[in-house]
Amino acid sequence: MTIEAVVLDIGNVLLKWNPEPFYEALLGGERKQALFDAVDLYEMNLRVDRGEDFREVIYSTADQHADWADEIRHWHDSWLEFVQGDIALSVQIMEQLQARGIPVFSLTNFGIGTYELARPHYPFLSAFDRDFISGHLRAIKPEPDIYEILERETGVAPDRLLFTDDSASNIAAAKARGWQAHHFEGPEGWLARVQVEGLL
């Protein structure tokens, strides 16, 4: 089946994102683990990804956990330090696909505020042919709504989309809809896949 468009996750496909090294450097390994055990920071982050206000979510969570309030506020105040740069080969693949006239769409769990914070530092975030950002859509992967929105708004048939994501559950959800999909475990494997598909 001919691929008509490529769909890219962003976190850990195009951008290295992990808050835990920041907290380990700040607190040490044992105290960092105690924080993550005491407060479900990833669930807090999902609220931001669903479209809630970035600062309000983080600061209200901090207010609910007085023992960890300062540390939780770093999720807002130091968020850019959670990003360890781009994944250069993945960005190059995106640019090369677009240079060949292949549309590239984002499909990402990303908050409105966090995306706007990252965009000036990583210009490729403004280079997608279409953006499908969970915070704006108020739908997140792997729930089916966000995939259906992309299908409807682009008009591309599911079996003509090629999607890569580092999350196995997000890949499974795409495959269940008939998308072509590649579980991202590194940019070299992704490059091999697009080459097999004849896209590069």
C-alpha cells in the first residue's frame, strides 16, 4: 500500500524528554524516587497534555503536597531542562521526507503551554504540514479520538498513513485503526523503515 503521509510523535522521537534526570541531579536518587512515589507527577502531566492550564495544574498540585511543593513547581519553572535536545537523525529524516513532497504530521501528547515553551528553541516544531497536539484537541493517545481526528481532518486513508511513536500502546492503537506503524526504538531503525517503504 502506498504511503501518502507520515505521522510523527515528538517526545523521544524528535525531542529527548525525561524529567527524572533533572530531579535526580536536584535531589539525589533516593529522594527523587521518594518524590515520584509520593506524587503521581506523570498523571499530573497528562492533565496538561489534555489541555488544562500548565501553570495552574502544576502549582495547584504543589499546593496539595506541602512537603514537596518546591520540587513540584520545578515541573513548571524548569520544564525546558527536562528536554535534553533534539534527536538529530529523526529531524533530518523529517526534513528529507518533506523535501521529497511527503506530508509530515505531528501526533503528540503535549500541553498547550509546554509546546509554546519548546517551540522557539526547536524550530522544527513549527515545520509540520499539520499539527495534531493533544492539548489543543483535548484528546490524548492511545485513546481512539485523537487518531480519528487526524484521519478526518487530513482525509488520508488509515492504511496510507505511516506512524512512528516510542510507546507500544500508542502504536497498537494506531494499528487497530489500520495505520501502518513503526515502534520507535532509535532513529536508525526508523530510517530503515522509511527506506523500506521507498520514501527515502
